[in-house]
Amino acid sequence: MKSAGRNILFFLFYVPLCFASENKPVALNREILFALGDSVINKIFVQQLQSYPSVTIKTSTDTFTTFFRQHFISNLASKKISVFENSNATETTLELSVQESSVFFGEPFTESFLGRKKIERSIQLVVNATGSSSVEGKILWSRQFSETMIDTVNFTDAEQMNNSSLPMTSIQKPKLSFFDSVVEPVIVIFSTGVAIYLFFTIRS
């Protein structure tokens, strides 16, 4: 009887704690947005710019595009293509404009009894890109490129992943429901009390 009681207590307390103790480093929203920016530029280069030996880059002056501007330029400069900021230096101009940079969080959930609360995070970057002739001013092509990253993070870490300086077209912050914030903690406290009571009862 005592052995069975101990096994139950071990399952109730130690197994969930093992899952909860997993604390893998998670990338910040800023880091992911820059990584998505790299993916967008890579797409533009592979699909549109590989045949051009050089290109002049122009970016919109809005807050969102300005935030990514230097990162876009650095990524393009790392390709086998000459990048200029003066339209007279090359025959092709690439115009970039960030349409959307957003972060959304889903509903909190747990993967095991007494385990840590998790939440799904979805980050998206949408960029409008247009290639034109610097000489004639003719539009050669115009496309929208988007990249999305979805992962699962700890609910308690969600706020720390954000950066107030990030320009967001939209952001949905994680919130606990009434059940998660009030009812569930009461159930956990009650269950813990019962487990402790059984522990001392079985020992005696």
C-alpha cells in the first residue's frame, strides 16, 4: 500500500516537473523577423535578380521599411551582385517596402498535468518588391514576398521575447482565460493538498 502511494505521488509531482524543467533557448521576435527578412531577400535574389550583375536599392521611408533597410542592404551585398544606392550607377532599380510585420499568439495550453503553460507564436513578414529600369523608368516586375515562422514557446516567456522598439503592423499579445487564471490554479492547489494529505496518511 505504501509502495503504491509513493508511486502515485512520484507520478503526480516528479514526472510533470521533468517536462516543466525543459528550458530551451527561444529566439526573440526581433531575431526571427530579421531571419524572415533574410529569407525574403534570398527569394527575391533567386527568383528575380540572379541575371542582374548590379542593382540600385531603394526603400520606402515608412517606419516598418526603415527598420529593416540596413538588414536588407547587408543581405543583398552578401550576394554575387553589386549593390548601389545611386540610381545612375546601374541599369536596374529594386524598390522594397514592408507591407506587414506581425506577431500573433494563440490560446495557452499545457502538454501534461501540472506542466508549464505553452503558447503558439506566429510571426510574419510581408515585403513588396518592384524591379524597374533606371534608364527608361519601366516596371520590369512587381511581386509580394512573404515568410512566416510558427513555433511553441512558454507562456511566461512570451512578453520577454518582444521588443517595444519593433515596428508592428499588428500584434496579438497572449492572455489567460478566466479558467486559466483563476479556476485552474484553484484545482492545482486543491489537488496538491489532497496529494500531501494522502502522502502523510499512507505513511502513518
